[in-house]
Amino acid sequence: MTTVAAELWDGPASEPVLTTVRVPVPCVARPGTTLWHLDGPCRCFVGGPPPEFAPSTARG
């Protein structure tokens, strides 16, 4: 899966302001689980922040 980070234009034409948007990605160190990195790409192999369980979409 590809990690996506986008820079969005967030200002008038005379004052460019770039904002980074982070997209949740699955943890590549723990494939087959529902663990995701909500802050961007997986950095588990280099001591990055731990993944979190993906938000539940089930309603009951």
C-alpha cells in the first residue's frame, strides 16, 4: 500500500501557505492485524510511534 501525504494550498495567491495532510496507513510491521498509524507512515522498524487499532465502523 502506498502512503499518501499531500500539501494543500491554504491561503491567498499572494501568501502561499502549505498544510500537510496525513492519511492513516496500515502497519507494515504487523500485517494481518487491524493496527494502523493514524499519524502517517509506519516507522515501527526504526523506533517510531506505535500503531493504533483502526476506528470501528460497526454500529449496533
